[in-house]
Amino acid sequence: MSRKDIKILAIIPAREGSKRVPHKNFRAFANTTLLDLAIQQALDAKLVDRIVVNSDAPQVQAIAAKYEAKGIDYLDRPKELASDESPAIDYMIQTINHYQSKGILYDWVVIIQASSPLREGKDIDATIQLLKDNSTGDSAVSVVKLPHMIHPHKLKKMNGVTLEPWLVDEGQKTSAHELPDIFVRNCAVYVFKTSHLLQGITYGENSLGYVMPEETSVDINDMIDFEFAEYKFRKKNETH
């Protein structure tokens, strides 16, 4: 099968439970919600064939229903797949099986989490395209370069009040140009192969990284993140 013919399912996971940011996915955010933004970003992507919101929350279902005319599906997630301890791959397999039971098959799955409000549709497409362009890749994910201040070579542990190296003794090599670039997944876009997911595999042996800038790589995990992301989102839209 040519990679041009690949069918892609985008899943927006948005469960109700969120301890650090209550109702994170559907609480008010800059005159909208994180879920609304994720849906709109998914709709802006050109390489996605179907978009489904997977959730256990009636509030999420109500938001998804606003976009039904634009082709957005909603799939109810069983409570046993919606706890803090539930592996993410479980809701992916549930969604794949749902469509396969209807005779609808998808080759790849894209995860678009609502907690990345500064992501754009072009980031979704670019991550997908990266995997399409590299036949040896098993998955593709969005990443961001770590700031110099928290580079692993600079991390320390404390022995009483004495700083000691954690990973390496950095010596005098602390300038940014002397340290290798280090990247971390920013949680904005994940692209997995359906065949791998059904085997319990996510990233595989060769995961590819699409680099996003730090200014759009906000991932909301707590209220400080939420408020900071809302501020950055408002500022970004003031300039457009």
C-alpha cells in the first residue's frame, strides 16, 4: 500500500477526571474551551480522514455535538477505561475496534490532546507527513527542544547542602553551544500505526520527532499551566 493511500483516524481524548485542573477539557478557557480548540485544530488538518472525540463526560459529548455537521464523531468511553490508572492505549484500541466493527478500517491513529491549545492544524499535518516521508518510521510525535537552564547535563542532586552531578560532571562546559540539543515530547501530536496498537505497541523501535517551537509547546498539567496557556493564547490572537 502506498503511503499516499493511508487512512488516518484522529482521536481527541477528553475524559472527565482531572485532579490538578478540574474539568480541564471543558472548563472556560479564553472565551472557549480546550476541547473546542482541539476540535478546530483537527478540522484544520488536511491529512486526517475522520475525527472522533472519545470521552466519559456528558459535557464533552455536548461540545462534540456542536460539530456533528462538520463530521465530528463522539464515542463514549467506559468508566473502566477512564480512570487515572487506565493506559492510554486502551481507549485507542476501543476506538479502533468501534470502527472495525462497522467495517471501517484505518491505517494510522493520530492523538490530539486538548491540553495543547497553542498547537495548530499544520503541526498535526507536519507530524503525519514526517511519518509518511520516512518508510522506516514506526511512529511520529511532536517534540520541543529543552531550554538550556534545564538541560540534563546541568541537573544536580543535593548531598546535604552540596551540589553534586546527577548524570554527568559538566565541568566548565555550561554554555549552550557546548551542550548537545536535547528534545522531549510536548504532548501535542502523536501518530501511531493501527497494526502496532492492536499488538499493544505505541512508539515502536523507530519513533520520529517533529520539532515545534517552545512558544507553541505548552502542555497543560496544572492550574499554573492553564493560566499561562490562556495568557499566551490571548496574546497570540491579539497579534492576528
